[in-house]
Amino acid sequence: MNEKRKSSVWTKQIDDVMLEISRQSATCKVRLLDPGVIEAVLHNNESVCGSSNPRAFKKLRDTLMLGFTLREKAYDQLGPIEADELIQSIRAKLRERFGDKLGGSAS
């Protein structure tokens, strides 16, 4: 598979997963990018939710775990520099779409 096609496949997969994480995070009102929040979600701690939605929280947690697995595979296939650039590009696009709903700094 040529490099452009390989990158395109990874872009689509990572974009889809990150978009779903963002959607579920917004549904649960979880400020995912605030310090310690990702860890809390991974430890199944629903206290970081601004609204109660157990089903959406489970989907958020499951998709977040999938995202970490996908990131590791992208590192293996694309290399860490290319994978990080791709992830940062997708993250910037999501920040434009969701604004500060995801938490963290706006910069």
C-alpha cells in the first residue's frame, strides 16, 4: 500500500474514533481534556460527568480505550512523528467543532 493511501486509511479510522469520543464526551458533559479526566473515565469513574447517562459513558469509555489501541497501531504503521501529526490535525479539527466543551486549554 502506498504511503498516501496508508495515511488516508489511518486518517479516516482515527478521525472516526476521535469524533465518537468527542460526541459521547459532549453527551455526558465530560471535559475530557481537563487534567485527570481521561484517567477517571478509563477507571470507570462517572463522577467526571456533568450529566448522568450511563449508556453514553460506557460507550465513551469503550471508544476511548479503542482510541488508545488505534493510536499505538498507527505509531507502528506510520511512525510516531507522522502519527502524532495526524492526531494533532484531527484534534484541531475537533476543537473547532466542539470548542471548549472538551475542556483543556483553547490554545
